[in-house]
Amino acid sequence: MDIRQYDIWLANLHPAKGSEPGKIRPVVIVQTDLLSEVHPSVIVCPVTSKVQAESEILRVHLGKNQLDKPSDILVDQVRAIDK
């Protein structure tokens, strides 16, 4: 599996804990490529299509060209998941 930093992948984020988003959803790989080559997990930020235009501190807005519709990267929900 060739996982690269800044790639967008679909990931199963079950089970959700507290305010963490669950379900299968896109995630952005934030882990460095060097670590991805040797580590069994990967650090990601979930992506949501529930865009909040006024929320620029905890979200990074993605245009429609990266996904099917405009989306936000949830930078406050960073987590490690198994590959």
C-alpha cells in the first residue's frame, strides 16, 4: 500500500469516541512519508462535507476539485489509524 503525505483516502473511523467523527469517510494523510514506510499506523485528519465557512481556525477548506463536493479537513480531530 503506497500511502503518501497529503493523499486523501477512505478510512473506517469506527468506533467513534466522544466528539470524534465515526463512519467511513475521507481522511487526509498528515504523517510524513518516511514514517509511513516503517510504521504500522498512519496519522490522519478526517474530512467532512459539512462545510462551515466561518470556522477557519479548526478547519481547512478544500475546493470541489479535490473531492466530489466542497469539504473541510477537521484539523482538531487528528488521530492515528491502522493501515
